[in-house]
Amino acid sequence: MAKKDGITKKEQCQAQPIECVENLIIVLRDRQVMLDHDLARLYGVETKRLNEQVRRNIERFPEDFMFQLTKEEAEFIKSTHTNIFIDENRSRSQFATLNKRGMNIKYLPFAFTENGIAMLSSVLRSPLAIETNISIMRAFTAMRHFIASNAQVFQRLEIIEHHQLKLAVHQSETDRKLEEVFKRLDDSSIQKRHGIFFDGEIFDAYSLTCQIIKAATKRIVLFDNYIDETVLTLLDKRNAGVAATIYTQRITQQLKLDIVRHNSQYPAIDVRIFDRSHDRFLCIDDTVYHIGASLKDLGKKWFAFSRMELPTDELISKI
């Protein structure tokens, strides 16, 4: 028997453990297969000779036993499966021909399913081929046992990937909405006259209120019977030099303390007691907005807002 580097071809085959053969099994078209040049390497023959024997017995290899790769499949295998055997001479000429002539099926590799590999033992009748086929069949069996014993793990991984995909889609949609909100916030020419917000649209309501507040150039006057420190923070969005006054029905000790602490650090907000207003009004310079909810509760429940044709001075004159 011929030797290479002091090792016979039979010894070379015997030196291949099942784990090594398993690394040559790939999945194409939802089937586990092995490529012709990997099989030829295991059998100790040239890829060309293996395919010649197959062509001479082509009636034994229907499509579920053997199929030829497309150009896309061949390029994908070449770029991603670095663990497969490479027949250097054949691969170079094979893919060089593809690059020069386009998709020429004469040079595309063949893939053999488990049944096709079993049939090879009847075509390649040498003891080496028989022994190699035994190792390959054992490798396919080991792969099936591994998949069966880890079916639940694979299922969980599939569920995780599905959830990650849904999360990515949701995140993309959220990013799109936020980008639109920020674009509108940056565009001072946008002035909505009226609208309705529904429960849960907290950020959208907050964003619109910030936009309205940032539009003020002289003064902001708020009529709101129920305020807390969040309203103070919201009014801090106003531009420098813009005065802010709040009329509310009651100032608790806690709110009074919040106001003092706020005004000691930020531009002062004048908070006064006024208990004759039922609705909420937000006055921006000379424009009055009627707000259907307290600023601290925007977006928690349905509420509407509308821009009124009443000037701010006329509203304040009724105090």
C-alpha cells in the first residue's frame, strides 16, 4: 500500500476520529451533507476520480442522494466553512473558472446526503472506502443523537432569537418615533393648535409641552391647581430671561420647601395662590393654551389641549 510521509492511506483514514468527520458535515437545503472534495480526501482519491465513478453509476444517485451546489452556495461554503478539507488544486481551478466564466455547473461541487454516502460504498469497493464509510455513518449517527438530545436547547435558542428579533423591530420603531419627536422639538416653526393625547402617551405629551414652553420669549403663566416639583422642572425648559409664574389653589409645606430649594439654584419661578380656576391654562407670551390635565399628569389619562383666541393679558386681568 502506498505511503505518504511514512503513513499508509489506510492509516491516514484510521487516524480520522468521528469528531473530525463530524466537522465536515454541513447543512445545505435543510439536509446534512458532505462535499465531494471532503469525501475524496477521506477516501484517499482525487475528487475527479470520485465524481467519475458517480457518473458511471448515476442511476444509483437520485436527487435525495446527491445534488450539485449553486454558485451562491459554493461561494458561501468557501467563505464560511473554514473547517472543511480543501482540495487546493481543484478548488483554485474550480473557483477561478467560476470567476472567469460565470456560473458554469460543470465545475460546481457535489453534495452527498447520508444515503448518497452509503451508496458510495457500492461504487468505491476498496477496503479503504468501506472503512471510511463506516466512520462517516457513525459520525452521522452521532450528529443525530446530539441534535435529538439537545432539541429543547435548540428550541429555546430559537425562541430567544425570535424575541430578540421582535425587540430589535420594536427598538427600531421607537428610535424612529424619538427621532421624529426631536426633529419636531428642534423645529420652532411647528405650533400645533389642538390635539388629543391618550393614556400611555406620556413622552409625546411631555415633548409637546416642552416644545410649547421653549417657544416663549417673554413670559410663561400657568394656571394649574395641582402642581409638584416636576412642574418646576418642566418650566426650567424655558429660555433664559423668560419669566415664569404659577397660579395654584394650594401651596403645601412640602411644595413651599421645593419652591425655595428650586429658586435657590435655578431661575426663580413665582408661585401664587389662586383658587377660582377649575381648568388648566398655559400662557406662552400672548398665546393661551387650554390644557385638559395638570402638567404633572400629562399622558396618564386621556386629555385634550387647544390654542385659544384669547390673549394672555385679558385672562390675567380677570384675576
